Amino acid sequence: MKIGSSKSKIVDAHKDQNITKAVDILTKGGLVAFPTETVYGLGADGLNAKAVARVFEVKKRPSFDPVIVHVGTRDDAFSLWGEKNQLASELMNAFWPGPLTLVMSRSERVPDIVTAGLPTAAVRMPDSEIALRIINELGHPVAAPSANLFGRPSPTTAAAVQEELGDGIDLILDNGPAKIGLESTIIKIEGAKCTLLRPGGIPVEVIEKICRVDQPVVDSHFSPEAPGQLQAHYAPNTQFTVMDKSYENLSREMQHLYDACQHRGVAWPKIGLLSMRKKENSSWFQVQRALTEKGDKAEAAARLFQEIRELDKLNLDLIIAETIDEAGLGLAIMDRIKKAAGGKRGIEKFFAMGEL
Ligand code: TXA
Ligand code: MG
């Protein structure tokens, strides 16, 4: 098979022959999008620098942004790090396979391009039978960022991968919607110290049963250690902003703005509301998407990126996302929402920018 020239193809991940095909493509240095429990990944042989270079190319990812390496065993993880670490072993025992990525100093085994020249490597063992089969049958770790263009929301379905990366991929394995829907939590370990680099599928409170987790304060002057910490990320094309007030206050403000529009003879913009639970009295909005019926954060996390993607297709003037409390998975959900808004908060900016 000629790698890189065929059109992207979505195939059923449950068919053995498709797994074989995926492994064959990876062995030859090609790219395969595959399901994990968090989001879909764009995989390449993690020990093949040329194959990983193609991942950067297809994603239009800047070369300073390192990728996560996916392993099938703990030994494999340690072979990518230059050190043994007690805390890492405890965290692996507690959460692997699962949505926890650990960052530690790297070994010589990892190609420079994978770590973007950093002295550390990010490694995780996905909780996905399909992903683990691919890694084990390939016999090498699989380097895989989320299978989206750089800076865009991560794909939680095979169709979203197809939309994002189209012809750049050799094969897309379809396993239905990702179970968790948010990327892994990233923890950096230095000796006995744990630092949160990205909130994700495992809440910090749960990790704290094993180690205290330092949470760096991110402000506008923050120089990120990893671009996943950039303030603008996961962004739709539509203007996107965070609702930094109660829904009652927002409704009052909407009424006020609506009156002003009427007065000035200006058309009311098409606004989408992305809320945790369904809101009554939402006539200001052209469309409303609620992330969960009963306020379940796991359900909200699983649907977040897909709902953002769907709202993005509706040609709206603005999407307003509701703020939720940051306990448990709320921290990761709000992290993605704030970054999708590019660090901007409040609807005032939109209305003040003369877009009405
Ligand atoms: O759930 C996930 O983690 C998904 C699935 C596919 O496994 N992967 C994922 O990869 O989200 P990606 O590339 O979209 O995000 C990886 C993040 C980036 O923000 C990158 O900067 C950071 O991990 N990262 C990778 N290596 C790092 C390192 N050595 N030190 C610090 N951050 C690192
Ligand atoms: Mg990503």
C-alpha cells in the first residue's frame, strides 16, 4: 500500500482486519486515527521520527508542542523515561490504564521530535482495548496528539476526525463516541513533587488521594511549559465567550441589549447558548444546547467538544457558554471552555465591538 496518498477512510475498529491494516500502516510510517477513552488520537510509531514529523505536518502543529506517547505496559513507560520513580509507580497502579498522562525526564529512546526537544516525555496507557491492541501488535509505543488541527476542539467521534484532518490520514478507526470526551489529566513528576499541567479526565481531587498536586496559577503573562496550557485553544470558528454572571443577570442584560437593538433598528444577532442544564426563558437565543439532563459532569464532559462542534456549524454570530463550578471534572470542563473563549470573558466585548 502506498502510504500518504490514499483518501482518509473511516473503518470499523472492531474488525480484526482493520486493526491489522492499522498496524501495517503504522509499521510503514503512516498515520492512523484511533479511538481512546478520552478523545480520538492521531497515531504514529512513537520511535519513528519521520512518522511523527508527519503528525505535526497534518495537524499544522508547531514543532515546539510535544506529543504524548501511548504505551501498553508500565515497563514500556519506564523505558521512555530516564528514571524510576516511586510516585509514578503508585499513580500508574492507581490510574492506568486510564486518562492520566505522566511527565518525567526522558530517556534516549524517545526521538527529539516527540518531546519537542524538552528534557521530559509525556506518557500514558489508554483505557481502550482497541488502542492497546494497536500498541501491542505494533510492538512500539504510539505517539498521538488529539486528532484535530492545532488549536481546535478535540474530536470525540470518527466523523469529527474526518472533518478536521480529511485526507491527511491513512486510516480512521471508528469505535463510536469517546467515553470520557475530555483529554487526559497531565501531571509532571519531579521526585516527590506533582504539578498539574492540564486538568482532564481524572479529577485532581482523586489524584490527591495519592499525592498533593500543585496547580500553577495561569495568568496572561504565563509562559507555558506546554502549549496545552496556552490561553487560547480548543477554539471553534464562531465567536465564543464565557457567561461570567448568573443566568438571571444574563437574561436581564439580554433584554436590555435587545431593547437597544430595537431602538436602533439593528437586527438581533444569532446567539447560541451552551449550558450545563436546559434553561427556561431562553428566547434570546437562536439555539440552546444543554450538556446534561441531570447535572452530571461526566455526561457534560463527554458531550462538550461535540456540542461545540455542532454549534460551530450553525452560522451563529456568537456562542455563550455557561460557567460551572470547578470541583471534580468541572475544572477540566471550565479549562476547555475558557480556552475556547481564548481567555476572553464576558459578553460585553462582543457587544462593544460594534458587531451589532
Ligand atoms: O487524552 C489525551 O491526552 C489525548 C489522547 C489522544 O491520548 N491526547 C492529547 O494529546 O490530548 P495532545 O497532543 O492534544 O495534548 C498533549 C498535551 C499538549 O498540551 C502538550 O503540550 C503536552 O501534552 N505535553 C506533551 N509532552 C509534554 C512534556 N514533555 N512536557 C509537558 N507537556 C507535554
Ligand atoms: Mg490536543
